[in-house]
Amino acid sequence: MAIHPTAIIDPQAEVDSTAEIGPFAIINGPCRIGARTKVMAHAIIGPWCEIGEDNVIHYGAVVGHEPQHLAYKGEERWTKIGHRNIIREYATIHRAYVEGTATTIGDDCLLMAYAHVAHDCQIGNRVVLVSNVLVGGHAEIEDGAFLGGGSAVHQFTRIGKLVMVAGLARVSQDVPPFMMVAGESKIRALNIVGLRRANVSAEARTAIKRAYRILYHQGMPLPLAVEEIRQSDMTPEVRHMVDFITKSKRGVSSHYRGALADMLDD
């Protein structure tokens, strides 16, 4: 274990023998830090924090600090970080407020400088939060989503799998999987590039396009559009899209009426 002599480590902290702790880093306890994880200079790890293997936590990042919630009184609440994540300079991740839950981040995520993940958020795998992204409490972000710089996600909002959020967008309604969203929570197009990069098959992409047209180009009320999609042969991807929409509590983002192109070419 490589621990700089200026680092402060709580006796209750469990730090793997292969982890690295940099100068002036502070590791509060109880917490667990997994194999080969690197905590750089001046980073702070809060109590009740579980960090997996092969993560890199950069200068000044704060992981597992108490939630910004007026009713929080110091109760035991957890932050759980998976494996192979990169958390860049001064990013902040706050532990949960709700009893029996944890703020969670999956595997292979990238949180760039000054990104903020609030209490009780659930972040999937391979999610990218570009610099200055703000994710409000209780938000859910599914696998492979990409949030552009300075975008803001309202509390309790859900962002689906492989969604692309434009920089400076304000997301206040749920964004179904595979969409591109910009401005005031408006769907602009399908994330065709993201689907290809994720190796989604041509057959599945065609089915997703068909569902997208029904949802956003036929002028149907959302419940009727969902029912029409259900009448077709649904791939697993389309079934996931339908399930996501039917579970929405905040409402689903609507289409941007001024869009000139929908990027539907295969």
C-alpha cells in the first residue's frame, strides 16, 4: 500500500494493500477502498463510503460527503462506487439521505471536473458526466448515458439508456432511452451514433426508429402511442423503452417542434 505520509486515514477505514493514497488526502471512516484504487492529493472520502477496484479519484474530489438536505442530521447513510471509474478534479458525490438506500455509481463511469451527483442518485455503468454537470437528488441515469457540459438534471428525473444530453440542457422530465435531448428537456432526435457505438444491431435500431416515429411523429397521445408500439414485435430494446415510459412519474420529455432532421438514416 502506497500512502503518502501527509494523508489522514481514519482507523476505521479499510484500505486495500494495493491502493494508493496521495498527499493531504483525507479518508474518513468507516469506509472501504478496493484494490488498486488511487486517491490523489487533497481528495476527501467521506464516512460510510464503499469504493471498488481500479478507480482513480483526482485532486480535490469529494466522495461520500453528507447530503445537502436541511433535514439530514448525520445519520448513517452510504455512498457506493463500483469499479474502474474516473472521478476528476473537484467532482462531488454526496451520500444518501433516505434511510436504507445509498447513492450509487456503477462501473466504468467518467465524472469530469466539477461534476456534481447529489444524494440518493442512481448512476449506471459507462455513464459520462462532462464538466459542471449538475445532477439533482434522487435522479436516475441508466447505462451509457452521456451528459454534456453544464447540463442540469432536476431531482427525481430519470435519464434512459444511451441518452445524449446536450451541453447546458435543462432536464426536468424523464428522457426515454436512446434519445437526444437539448434545451428545455426537448427531444431532438435519436442517438443513432450512440446506438452504433454500443453495437446495437441493425434490426434493433430499425425497431427503435419505428417506436420513435410512433412516439414523436404521429401526433398521438402518449398512452395511445405506447399501446400501438406494444402491438408490434418488440425487441428487448423497445420493450425497455416502453417499460421506462410507463413507469414515469414526472412525465416524458416532448419533441422539439422546430427540428429539421431526426437523424434516422441507418
